[in-house]
Amino acid sequence: MMLVPWSETFQGSTGVLMTAKGERGGAAMAGDTVDWTVVVLTCQHKDSVLAFQKELEVRRDRGSLGRQPLLLTVEDPKAQVGSGGATLNALLVAAEHLSAQAGCTVVTSDVLQTAWVLILHMGRDFLFDDCSRAFTCLPLEDPAAPVEALACNLDSLLHTLTHQVSRADPTAAARAAGQAPPGVWVCSTDMLLSVPTRTELAWQGFQGARVIAMPGSISYARQHGVYLADAQGVVQDILYQSPEQQIQRCLGPDGKVPLVCGLVFFSPDAAERLLALHVIPPLNACTYLGLDSGAPALQLSLFFDILLCMARAVSEEAFVNGRSPGEGSRDLQEQRNARSVLWKALRPVPLTMAYIPGGCYDYMTMSASSHIGHLVPHGGSAHGSSFCKVAHSHVAEPQLLDEGCSVTNSLLEGAVAVGPGSVIQHSFLKGPLQIRSGCLLTGLDAASSVALRSCPLQDVVVQAHAIRLRELSCKAFTLSGRQDDWQAPAEENGTYLNEPWAALFLRTGVRKEDLWSPETAPSRRCLMNARLFPVLHASEPLGLGDLLWLLGGPEGGRLQRWRSAWRMSWEELRGCLDQEAELASRRALFFRQAQKKVWRVLEEPLSCSLLPLLRSAALEGFQEPMLETLDQVASAARDPGVAARALACVADLLGCLAKGRGGLRSGPAANAAWLPAFRHLEEGNLAEGVRQLALERKKWLQRPVLLVRAARHYEGAEQILIRRAVKSSCRFVQLRPAELPPVGRWVKAECPARIDLSGGWSDTPPITYEQGGAVVNLAVLVDGQRPMGACARRIAEAELRLVSASGGLEGEVVVELVCRGLEDLGDYCQPHAPGALLKAAFVCTQIVDLTSQKALPEQLREGFGGGFELRTWSHLPHGSGLGTSSILAGAVMAALYRASGRSASVESLIHAVLHLEQVLTTGGGWQDQVGGLVPGLKIGRSAARLPLKVEVEEVAVPEGFLHTLNRHLLLLYTGKTRLARNLLQDVLRNWYARLPAIVQNTAALVENAESCARALQQGDLALTGSCLNRYWLQKKRMAPGSEPLAVRRMMEVLEPYVYGQSLAGAGGGGFLCLLTKEPGKQEEVRRILAGAEGLGNFSIHTVEVDTAGFHVELLGDGSPQEVLAGPWKNLPPTALNQREEHSQGDHW
């Protein structure tokens, strides 16, 4: 019967699972992925069930399987039950567990109606991977993955199923749109599979079973299964290893045939029909219930028994009397009985095919040459173009790796050369070594390297195997040739080490009777059952050398030693494989190379994130080795930035261990138990400080809440190191002697506000000295005045009088303090303490020495003949985003320097404020003081190095442009405030984690600042506005959550009328900066916003670039209200009555 092959039931763009760097191409969003209800993994050996169950649980914890699926690892009820028998048994077990969850006491098939069930078959043992084809590692890395881990074939298939082929949503609307309904997916794991990035299977109204098919050539199909389908995609027949003439009938319009690729979907109704068979003899023999009932074993194929009976062109007689491929000596009558039951139960189920034109399917055969080809970059396999040369490995001399080789989960120390087309996995090798082309080495340890050095390795497979002989655990080695056929008869065309067996016998002296017993018929003698591989010796330990000698000759008694050893064939070895030990060994090696990676990334340093690796260590119980490594890096670091990042990694790892259950990461970090370690860090004794931190840490690992508190203290330690690094900027603070003003004479410093146009956050330590920073901003008058300032004077009394007045739009608040003892200044480093900034200024200007044995009055009398009175004011609301606190700090320090007989340049004040803010523990950058202390338009820059130095360059603009800018700039007070402090800890945490998005964004901030400076130099308002808009997007990426909903609405309303807009301040402060398209539009903006709903209270303020800028002047000696023109006169009568009373010292 000639058939039109099929219509295109699938449409999709070409793509691969992962990009060349391992990034998954077009990964579906969370709403487009399957949230599996049950995931079942079937395996052959009961000894491995717990190990594979743990593997599933780890993947669930990584987020690879949806939210909280039920995970089941199910042992096949009997050996060789076939893929159909394993499917029926797995479906039964899944239905039992779902029924129990639903409160049922018997198996109820109704539970399948709303469940997404995934059944994964591990299949038979695999020659080239002791943990099966499912856990064969692929040379892939995914830098964007939330958890760093080895990528196994199982992970690749899970990604394909979860994100691409079966994206699902429980709503009927979503199903109608083309997403998979609930049902049962069955997937083999004996193949490599990739599908286009976006898949769109037609699911509307789907019922029955659906097979997924991939394109293949006729020659490839000769060794595999092929679907014959009609124009509507209805499957007519399933062919296996058929003649080319029959396969031609399956040819599609693309010149390819649809290959059976091991992927099947059953709708809930079809799955219920299949499940019902578990109680019907002889099919009950496929399940564990049949085994427990004493039923004889029955082998059943998923494709050539269960699915074939649904194919439309297959007759009942042909099906019932036919034989399944590879069924062996199965009882014919039992087979007919089973097929007769299948026909009656499943024949009504429609079977359709979804063909994926851009898909790729590679069966993992028993050929070493084919397997090696599957694991090398550009090897022609399903993922070859995505593979890395080095994946999750430490290679000391990467230049010795030829193109086309692959190293995965390994450590190569010393000179290890690897030729093209060679693969090394799960090995620790020490050079000098030369691995030539065409080799596969797996599971080898450092002790094997000595034996390898004496042997020329080319086109060979060398494997180490963890085995268990009853209670004895040991390691065995196997050796074979890349071109060997393990099942070819030795008497015919069989080979060993790529040459006829006769050549081996002649070269080594090995005899046939050494390998096969007389009971083994010559026609059955092959490499699979040859007892080649030494396992135990009566008197001596065995090593790899006891096998590698077969590559050469019998020198040195090797033949006699080999003969006297107890040897096994692969056929015997595979029954002794310790898969749990093998998986544990791979995991240990992964974290061993991970520790090397941590050293490399932190010391070099590299801008790649370690957070996915830390999450992995926490998930898999390797936190202790990782913590020890981070301690070692921090202790040995010469660069404070390296040590700080190492401590930040410790904090992240502790946070991961808490698993989100210990509260917020941000919080206090001054518990007395940690203070001894902090003191060592403050004093520069890094190694001892790290040691003390580690000792204290051990007491805080028992509960999530303690882990989070410990993480906070590690971030506190990290801040100490940042402070020490920023303190290097003090060398750029140059003070000059000045005349000491008379007692009672005021020194006044007034400052403009600043508006940042681009680059903010790049000025923040440690970003600014690790990457480099650039910020464009301008000094501005707000409503025609400088909104902040400070004044200081000497007083006769040996005390410190502090007064600060703040706020304007939200009401004035005045705080008054008197400090008469050093203890009154003790909270200077607590930013929320009353007068903390003013107290810190006295410490940083060295007017007061808190470490001195002298009392405060004594210090003041000896140094200055009395005390000081210091007053500050600001008309801007708290959290305005206009740089108030930093600019005010500059004014305070300028006034104090002058009042104490010293003077400082603006450059010195910029660096002095940097230090003060670190002392104050607010951790700010340098852009605020640059903006308020340097007049006009400018760009500040800092290089990626220590000592931290800020250099400021005036932005020269065309004549008249400043006047134009003044008419187009407006400030809109939104009524919403956000303190930068609330955002800073998260930003620094993300920076130290080197999250890719943050690293890219910080680089973009600097680039945008340079672009903004050029736009201003050209006098281009529109281009400047474009930079401002881009800056706002960058701010939001840097600190998500910095855009309140009301602000977003304002910006949406104003967007048609502005060139650009951004909330002022790196932390998303209370003022919105507008660059309007038309000049002088203050009233129009007010009218537009008044007509919009839900914007709350707002106010509009004029802006004028301050070209005079910050200045310091000496005034008279009257009272504050008499001497200080402007700000103090403008205070409302009740301002002083609103002051906050504090018990620290006396009030006046």
C-alpha cells in the first residue's frame, strides 16, 4: 500500500538544546514548562534503586522537575521484561501512589485524568558507562543554570521534555492554544535527542497515543525503527531493521524518514486502558504484582507489542501471530495470548505521529567509535555543536588539549596532552602523559597515571569500574579497542585492541583457554565473555598496569601475574557493578575540581559567578570542603578584594544551606560572639580573623535561623575588608595648615544637590575598584537655593554640641546632642543612631581619637583649647535620591577641617567622604560628593585598582547649553522614598556572586556614562534623554524593586512629553528627574499629572545648574539664627519644638 507520508504535524524553528557555551537556547519560561505530577525512573538492579532515587531528588531540588513532583525509582519486576513490561509496571506503581495520595485504598485510574506523569526507562547496562546511558555525562556547561552540575543524558532529555516537547498548562484555554494536556509521557534514555528551540505540537482535542518521530536517512534507518504514517499523521505500521525497499515507503517530503526515537505520549483515557491490563493474565506477569503472585516472566515491547496493535494497517492475525524484534526464545503461545489481550484492549486507541523536522536522534550503540563521536565537540551527534572542550574540569595546561577532544569532570595536573577525538571523563590524571587520538578514558585515578606513562595510548578504551563482590568493594579495569565489536565471534571477524585475536595471542602469549572455558562453544566466544580483566590476586594488589601490558608484550613476568589473577569478563563484571559507589565517586571528583575552580576564579580574579556552584555544594552535602576552600582563599589573599569576595561566598553558601527558611539575609551583624574575629580583621590580621570566623561558624550551623545570622556576620566581615580597601583612598586626602578661627567664629559650608544622569552604582565599592566606575552628574540649585549645608565653630567648653535639622517637604526634624565623653561617640558607626554622621565626622577628621587613653575633654583642651559646636541642615526629604547624606558629609568635614585650623581641597574632601561613609557603615560610593562638591556638569571616574582614586573631569558644553538645560530640567517629588541602604546589601551580594546579569549591567553603566558625557558635549538634549532612559533601565536591573507602582504610572503618563526620565539616586530615591521636550513646562507637567488617577501627593521643583558650587566661608560669632542667613531663618517656628530627645550626653 502506497501512502502519502504525512502532513506536517509539527512546526518549529531550527535550534539546539544548548549554545556553544552551554546556554540552553530559548529555554521556556516558567509558565511554559511542565510541572510534573509524578516522575518514575525504571532500572534493572535493585541494589541501585536508592542511588538513583537520590539522583532524582537532587534534580528536583535543583528545580529541573517542576515544583514538588512525586519521585519514584522502580526496579523492573524481573530481568528482561522489555520496555513494554517496564512501562506497565511503572504506570501501576505511579497510579498506586497517586491513589494513596488521593485517599483511596485501591488503585483508581481516575487519578491519571489530571496528572502529568513522566516514565523514564534506563534500559540495559551500557558498555561505556557503568551508570547506564541515562547517566552518561555530556561535555556541556550552562553558565546561566541556577545550580552548577554535571549534565547527563538524563538531564538533556528532561530539559527537552519539560521545556520543549511537552510544555503544559492545566487550563483548557492553554491546551486549546497548543500545549500538551495531562497524560503519561514515556521516554527511553538510550539515545541522544535534541529538538528545535520552539516546538508547537497540535494538541487541541487530542485523544489516544502519540509517538514523536525524528528525521533520519534511509541508511541509518536500516538499523533502527521507522514509522509509516498517512497524510494525517495516523500511524499505519512500525518497521524495524527492514529492507530499504520497505523503508522507502516511509520517505517524507524532506527526503528523510521518521525514526522511532523512544518518546511516546498517552492521553489519560489511553493510559487508563493500558493500566487496566495489569490485572489480566498473562500481562500481569509484567508487573511486580504478577511477580509476587508467582506468574511466569513475560517480555513485552512498548513499540512492537503495545503500540503496534494500534497501527491502522496491521491486521489482527499478523499482529497476534507475529514476533517482536529481539524477543529471543519467548514462549510462542504465551506471546500470542499476550498479543491477543493487547489487541482487544488497545486496538480502539488512535495512534498518531508528530514529526519534528529539525530534531536530531542518535542511538547510543555498543560501538566505542560511535560513543566517542557522541562526546566530542562537532562530532555530528545531537548536541555536538554545543559541546565544550573542557567541561567541569581543572586542566593545568589547557594548551596541550587538541581541538576535537573532550575533558569532562576531570582533573589533569601537569603536562597531560590529549589528541583529537579523545575523551576523558571522571578521571584524575597527573602528567607527563600523552593520550593520542581516538581514546576513551573513564574513572581513572592519579595512581593509574604511572602505568599510563609507559604505554602508547591510541584508539583504545581504558575504564575503571567500582565493583562489589559480596562484602568486598574494589576497583577493576577494562581495556578494549575503539573499533572492537564486543559481540563479534572471535573465530570469525572478532578483534581485540583493534586487531584479530590471533595477533594478541602471538604478541602476548595469551591462549584461548585463558579466556574461555571449554564449555563455551567457539561460535559464542567473543570479547563480551572473554575473561580478560584481572580483579583479584592472591598475594599482590592489582593495578592498571596489570592490564595495559596487553598493549605490548609479556615482559617482566606480566603474563604469569595476569594468569594467576582471578579474572572476569565484561559479561560477569557488569553484574557486580557498584553504581552507588560510582555515582558517589563522580560527585566527589566534581567537587574536587570545583574547589580548584573556586581558587582560580577568586585569585585571578574572574567575573564568573560561583553562586551556582555554592548552591550545588549545599544541595549535595559538600559544604564542608567548600567552606574550607573559601577559608583558605580568604586567609592567603594578598588583595583585600579577593578576601572580601571569598567571605561573601561563605555568606552565600550559609544562606544556601538555610534553604530559604532562616529569615531575610539582610540584618544586623554585631553579635558579641563574632567581635573577636572582627577585631582581627579591623587590625589587618586577615589569616587570624578568618580562622576565628571559621571557629565561630561551627557553632551556627545547626538551624536555618542560625545559618542566616552567621551569613549576616560574614557579610559584616566582608564590609570590614571593603572599609580597609576604601581606606586606601585616604592617601589622596591632603590637608594644609590654616589659621585657627577664634573661639565663637562660625565656619559655614553650603552645598547644591546633585542629579545623576548616568553611571550610578558603578561608583560603589567594591564595584568601583574591582571593575572601575564612571558617573555623569550635575550640581543643582533646587527652587533657586542650595538645599543643604553645615556650620562649625570652636567653643570654650570642652564638649561637642551637635545639632542637625533635616526635612523640608515632609516637615522639619531637629536633633540636638551634647557629647562630654568618648562613650557618647561610641555609636558613630551605627548610621541610624542620632547624630551618627556628625560623630563619625569628628572621628574621621581626627579631632577625636576614640582609641586614646585620654578623656574627650582632655583631648579637646589639649588640641584646640576647647570644644566644638556643629550644626547641619537639609531642606530635602530623607531618601530624596539627591545625594543629601554624602554631600552633607562633605560640608561637615570641610567646616570641621577649617574650624580646627586646617583646609582641604575638593579632591581631598571627595576621598575623605568615601572613608567616612565606610566608617559610618553606610557603604556609599563617590558620585554624590562629586556631584555636590564639584560645580556644574562633570564625569567622575575611578580605575579598577587600589588605592581607590576618583578623578573628575568637567564636561565642556556648547555656549548657552546650560541655560537650555535649565529650562528643560525638572524635579518631581513623588512622595515615595526608598533608602539606598535598603538596596545596597542586595546589590553588593549580587556583585560578589558575580551574577552574569549584574556583571554585564555594571559594564553597561560605565559605557552609558561615557555616551552621556559625549551627548552633553554635543549639546544634544534628545541623545542625553536617551542615555537617561537607558540609565533608568540599568538601575532597575541593578536593584529590582526600586520602581514603586505610583512612580511607574507617573513615568508612563509623562513619557510622551519627555526626552528622558529617571528616579534620582542609585537607590531609586524620591525625586524623579525629567528632561522635557519643551522648555519651561512646569505648569503643564503639573496639569498632566493632576489629571491622572492614583498618583498620590507630588510636587514639582525647578532646577538650575550650579556653576559656582560648594564653598566655605568664615562668618561672625553671633547665634546661629543671627549668623546663618537663609536656612535657619526659614525654619518654621515649631521646628525646634519638633526635635527628638536622646539620652546620650546632655541636651542644650
